[in-house]
Amino acid sequence: MPEYRFIEWNEDNFDVRACPYVERAYRAREFAFVSDYARGKALYDHGGIYLDTDVEVLKPFDDLLSYRSFWGFEAGNFIAAGIIGAVPGHDIIKAYLGQYHTANYPGGKRRRRS
């Protein structure tokens, strides 16, 4: 996919003090919580396509680029955050980020759905 620009988001280009929830998760070294917010912030500010590092792209996203947002599915009706596309400033991404600004960081290890 040579026509795409790839950006790795890390401490050099993402503020881990973006909100108290993210800062506490970062200090606790629970980076999955931090990345949940970072992906939304990058999409909200810049737009584009977010991919988890373990996602294998089998074909171009061209057919989806006419939509203001698209989301991947992990299984059945379970929306997976490993593939998200959105235009900058998308309302759903804004709402997604808003929950982190009002939530208290729970501490402890993240639990996965089974």
C-alpha cells in the first residue's frame, strides 16, 4: 500500500498527559488503556485509518474511503477497535474520547472479553 502514509503513535508524538485517565494508565504501565485513547485522539485530530499492529491488510481500503467512518468487526456483532477509519472531527470519535475525560481510571489489569 505505497500510496498510504504510515504513522506510529508513541510518546514522541502523543501526549500521555492528555487527560487524567490516560496519565494514570501510563504511570501504571497499562499501555493498552493508553492506546485506546491515543487511537481515538489521532483519528479525531488527523483522520485516517487506525490499524492494530497485528492486523493483516488483504486489500486496499479504497471502497471504504467514501464513508465518514468505518469500523472493523472481530466476530459477529462485536465491533473491534483494531481497525477504524474516520474523517477528522468525527462525532462518534469525539464521543468515544469524551468518555475518557469523565471516567476514573480503574487500575488493575484489563480484562478481555471471552
